[in-house]
Amino acid sequence: MPVKHHIVSRALPADVPLGTYRPAVSVTGPSTWLRRVAGIREEILDWVPEERPKYTRLGAIVLNTGLLAGISLLVALARLVDAPWVVILPAAMLWALLIITLDSWLVASTHGISSVSRVVKFLPRLVISVLIGAVIAEPLLLWVFQPAIHKEVQDFRQQELISYESALRNCNPPSGELVANPACAEMLVNIPNSPQAARDELATVVKNRDEHKAMVEGLTAQWEQKEKLARDECAGTSGQGLSGVVGNGPECRRNREIADKFKVDSQLTKHQEKLLALNSLVDDMTRKRADAEQTAAQQISTAIRTKVDEKRSHQNKIGILDEAAALGRLSDQSAFVFVAQWLVRLLLVAIDCMPVLAKLMSGSTKYDVLVSRQMDTANRLHDKHVTMRERQDAGDMDVQLHRFDHNQRTRIKNIDEEDRAARAKQAADLDAEIDALAAKLREQ
């Protein structure tokens, strides 16, 4: 349970000049509260009242650092959480209280440190202060450069949208032609009645038509050759394989039958009809491709605008990560911004480290000497108290041990006497029993 130090006011003797009486008269008020934040014990400081202003300002530094930390968290939460400030204010106040408590411990733990071990003991405290200062300084740094940062974020997002739209248009030309670029794998848009699909279908139909056309042309050439041979034979034309006899003779009829049979067996008429159907299908697919190409540009443009609008909708409120990235870009673009943002950052870190730095730069004060002496005195008194308690406890244990030994010997003596009495009684009872048995035997 913490010890409460009651401040007792007392009047100065009439013959003692003001300011020379020790311990000085204790004071109350806001200055006392600020010194309490710095971990100052007023009953010790009353012996060196000249150092009251110094430790009052040290407490104010600790308090200001906590308030700065609260403002920093308030600024950060305002960018991370979409909530009114009255909701995030308690979190900022709790963070400020936490930083005040931590800084108060960092300062209070240095009271009474001698100059010999001062640097070694202050170093870990200073490292902790730097880490805390770096965390606190970043949101405040972004807040200081907020106008330039927000403009950079907006320009960057606009340029990002322009680049995104340009990539979409490069990967999706108005003709609807498929771009075989690996970088466009995630940038393709889907539209109804794609010209590329119509082109692929037309190419398939044309390929089938051309293959069928080549077959029909081959069959037609063979049939026409046989038909010409039959006409020449019937006309009496002279030549190789011809009789030269005019009229519908046996050779004429035979050649005519061969030509007619070839036409029937090869299904030339059916193939010619199929070729006409394929030509008609090619014409239809050509018109379909032309229609798809006419509407493809508008459909692709509409799909690209939809994707760009969707990406723009994802660019919500500017967050702290966007601001940090924008500040990095501004630093890369301008040496002045780079130097300025680091100067502000270091200044904020130094301000956050001021409680420990102020205590370190102030050196060993008279208050530290008094605290050190009081701690040494307390240690010596504690050692003497422990020694005294040890001797008292040892004396009490010796008395108890003597009493225990005496009681044990008395108990053993009583036990021996009771044992002898019991044995004598047992022997008397045995003698009486023997006498009774002997008398009974005599009577018999």
C-alpha cells in the first residue's frame, strides 16, 4: 500500500530570514501536481526549494509529451477509422495517459543517479524514448505536410487511372482483335458479339469452304475431262483414244456412260450444292463480322469506362498509408522536401525525448544527491533492522528451544515414573493372584 506524505504547513521563526530556513515551507497547487508527474518527493525537495522551478518545468515537459502523443494518435485514427472524433477521443486520451505514465517512470527512475553511472543508466531510457518518439512523430509529420501530401495523392491517383485506362485500350483495340501479350492477361474486357469470335468462326467456315471447293474443283475437272472425251468421240474428232467416227456409236455411248457414271458416283451435284451453301454461309458470317466490328469499338469503350469507374470507386478516403507513400514520392522528387521532412521528423522525435533529455542535460542536482543519500540511509537502516530482527528471532528461538528441551526431559521423567509405578502394580497384582491360587489349592 503506497505511503501518503502529508504536507504540514508551519510558521517560520521570527528571527530566521525568509529563504534560509530548512526544510522550507511546503507549497501546494498546480506546481506540486506537475512535480508529482515527474516523480518528485516534496518532503525531500523542501530541503532544496531552489530546484522547485526546474522540476516543475520537467513535469510540464512530461505532461506536454503525453498531450503530443494523444494528438498524434487522434490524427492517425482520424485517417484509419471512419468515425467521428468523439468516438476516437477516448483512445487518444488513453494513449496520452500511457505515454505520460511511461515518461514519468523514465524520469523518476533516474532520480538519485550519480554522475559516474549516469550515461550507462540513461542510455536504455533514451533508446526507449527515441522509439516512442518515432511512433508519435510520424502522424504529426504527415499532418504538417498534409496539403502537399493530399495534392500528391490526388495527382498520383489520377495518373494511375490514366495509366490504367491506357493499358486497357492497348490491350483491347477498337477492332476487337485479341492481343497476344502476357502483360494483357489481366486487362482483357468481355463484350457481347465479340469481333474476334466472329473472325474465328468466319475463318473456320472459310477454311471448310476452301477445302470443299478444292475437292469440288478436282471432281469437276475429272468429270469435264470425261465429258469432253465423250463429246469428241460423238463428234468424230480425231485424236488419241478416239475412233474418229461421227455419230452415236458404241464408243460414243460408252464414253457418255462413263462420264455420267462418274458424276453420279462422285456425288458431284451434291458437293456443288454444298459448296453453294458454304459460300452463302461465308457471306452471312462476313456480314456478321462486319456488324460486330462496327459495334465493337463502342462496346469496348463502354467496358473500359466501366472498369476505370470501378477502380476510381475503390480510391476511397485518403489513409495514412497513402499519405506515407505520397511523402516518400515527394522526397524522391525534391531534395528540399527530403531534408525538410527529416528535419521535422527529428525535431518531433527530440521533443518526444525531452523528458529524458532534460533530466540528462540537467546533470546531478542537489535533489539527486539528497535522494541518493536517503536511499543509502534507508539501505543501512534496513540492514541494521534486519540484523536486529535476526538477533531477536535467534534469541526467541533459543528460549523456545530451551523450553522445549526442559519439557522433553520433564515428560521423559514423568513417563519413567509412571512406568515404574505400573510395573510395581503389575507385580503386586501377580503376587495376589498367586496367593489366591495357592489358597484355593490348599482348600482342595
